[in-house]
Amino acid sequence: MTDNNSFDVLVVGGGAAGLSAALMLGRARRRVAVVDARAPRNAPASHMHGFLSRDGLPPSELLQIGREELRGYGVELLEDRVTRLEPGFTAELAGGRVLTARRVLVATGVHDDLPDLPGLRESWGTDAVTCPYCHGYEVRDQPLGVLGTEPASVEHALLVRQWSPDVVYFAHTTEVSEEDRDRLDARGIRVVDGLVTALRREAGHLAGVELGARFVPRTALFLRTRTVPHDELLRGLGHLEGDVDPSGKTSVPGVWAAGNVVDARATVIIAAAQGAAAAGALNHDLVAEDVRRAVDALAGFSPAAERAAAGAR
């Protein structure tokens, strides 16, 4: 009889990486559970881009399509949160259910630690964004801004210039070297010194950037954020940050990881590919274990073993 709480693979996280992995594993006829708290990083975005055949699709719609596909392969989808994960593996859910699994794939993503600026959270994911490859085309040729939050922000501004000739670099909390000023100037990027105090919104959209009494009109603002991985479960099992091989296998036996939780730069299509790659490697690991178990079982009931056992008696 099948134990309804026992699975071959537990996938923690139902974004592009987790669902892609579950799809591969379901098609491999594995018993799979996906536990998803339904809080994806890209939830504020109205559309996603750069995903072949799905360009411009709302992120929520992609996930809904994925969930429907998984149901066709018998994958169990649980809207819940794993509160505890023990080696072996036993997972306690916030809703009270306890699951066991032979293998675990963690695809819990990250969140962006945003600067504390009035108006930023209201603009986040729509007209205040981080990835020009994801959002740049939609604001092409418009007056754009780049917020200086770290030394690499200058490179970010030089990248954003690819999409518009009208880019302002707000130095904010960063020092801009003379060399960087020359580079920005050479690309026609104006540098505005001083601390940004707020983002001004009008009629539900970004109108510009305030620096005290000064106001610079902009229709979109790009910034590099500090990404915080949701890796508590991995760390609780003894995983060390960055210790993941190309297939997503971690240093913890039986545990794989994919997507933004181990690669904050991964876009949706890259995260999905990482999930698929992890699923393939993970399934091969399960096949190897299945073969070992079968060989051990066969040895235990072979004619020679039976004769030896009879002789011992």
C-alpha cells in the first residue's frame, strides 16, 4: 500500500526551477511532491521576458500553466511551507503535515533587500527594476535613471545605456571616480550627485527622482539590489554557500538546489533550465540506488544464498 506522505522527491519551492524539476521527475514516473509558499520574487512584475515562446506572459500565468501540466503526471502540489527539514529526509509543514522523501530539491529563491526610500516599494517590479534584459525593452528611448547602491552600479548604468540615450546616474551612496565619470560622460550619461530622498509617483507611475528639493523627471529607475537567498533549509542540513556542482548537487548527500536560491542572477528561463538539469541528475542518482537495492535483494534470495542458509541450519 502506498504511503500518501512518502515520496521519491520533495521539491521545496514552486517557481520556474521547482516546477521544471517536478515536470521532469513526474515524466520519469517518480512520486513527487511540490511544497510552495506562493511568494515568488517576480510577483510584482506584470510580464516576464526572454523566455522563448512565453515572452510577455505574466509570471503568475506561467506558474499556473506549469501546475496544470504537473497534475497530468500525478505530481502532488501543496500550498504550504516547510518549517523543518531533517536528514533522511523528513519535512514538517506549517499546516501540520509531515512528509518523507528519498531525495530533496530546494528551489526556494531569493528576495531583494531594497534601499529604504519612499516610493521604491510601490514602484518595485514595474518602473523600478533591476534587470535591463528583463525590462529594458519596454522603456526603450525613455528618460531612465540608475541608482548608485554599490561600486558595480556604474557598470549597471553603462549597460542600461544600451536601451536609451537619456540615462541619468544618481550617485546616491556611491563614490564616482574620475575614471568612471569619464566613462559615463563618454556614453552621454549625466551624473547627479547627492542622496536620493524619494521616488515621486504620479497617477500610479514613476514620475521622477527627488534629491531633497531637487527633482529629476524619469519614467523608470534601475538599481542593483542585495539579494538574500531563502536558504535556511539548506544551511540547516549543513550546506555551505556556493557549494553546488553544475547539476545542482549540494555537498549534502541526497540534496539538490536550483534557481535563484543558489544563483541570484538566473532569469526565469535559466532557473527553469537549472531545475530540469537538477531533476535529470537527481533521477540518475535514484536509479543507481534502485539498482543497488535490487542487486542486494536478489543476492539475499539467490539459490546459493538459500543453500548456504540451509547448511547453516
